[in-house]
Amino acid sequence: MNSVVGSWELVAIYRQGHDGSRNMLYGENPHGRLTYTADGIVHAILVGDDRPRHSSMDMPDGDKAQLFQTMVAYSGTYVVEGTKVTHCVDVSWNEVWTRTDLVRFFEIDGKNLRIITAPTVDPFDSSINTYVVEWQKREVTA
């Protein structure tokens, strides 16, 4: 049986429209890590490929806002039931997700993991979409 346990590197994150169209949410080369521990802990961080870079924390407010808008980060516990995984978020980059359960579906094909939402209404344009995050298993060596 395949398991989500392990460390996964981000390959892609996109919004898939009802018509099959894809909108790459964080660019063509996003970065991130998803970790599922054997004892039920999940950590996730995803960042876009075109984030502002500065040499210090002293930066314009617009760049700070863009940094926030081009990332997702959270941690908590998880439960797997068949091909459904529920992330019970304890701490998050966005308080909207803190103390909520994120229900997702997953597919594992060899070293590839796809995390998929149920069809949902986009909060920005009210279209019906599915959000997909693709990961690749990272082999950790000591």
C-alpha cells in the first residue's frame, strides 16, 4: 500500500477550471515542501517562483504584501481515510486556516503525489474550480 508518509517537494500548484483549463497559481517553478510524519504530523510550505528579493526585512509594504500573497504555510495533524486526507491545521500563515480542517483527496503514482480539492467556488471570481498540488517524493539521506 502506498503511503503519504515522507517528505515531498513541490512540482506544481494550479487551479483547474470546469473546462479543464489550468491556471498556474505560483508560476511554472514554485518551491515547497510537504512532510507527513508517521506519527500524524503535517507541515506544508509553498512559495511562488517570482517573489520579491531584498537583502533585509526593510522593504516596501507592497513587497511585503506580495510575499504574503505568494505563499502558503501551515502545520498540524492529519488523518488518512482511503484516498481522503484531512489536515487539521494548528498554525498557519493565514489565520483563516488556523483551527480548521482542510479536506483533500490524493493520488499516489510511484514517487508522485497529487493533492486535490473537491470542486469549489473561487473566492475571487465565483467560478467553479478544483485546486491541484503536485509533489514528488524526496529521498532523504543523512
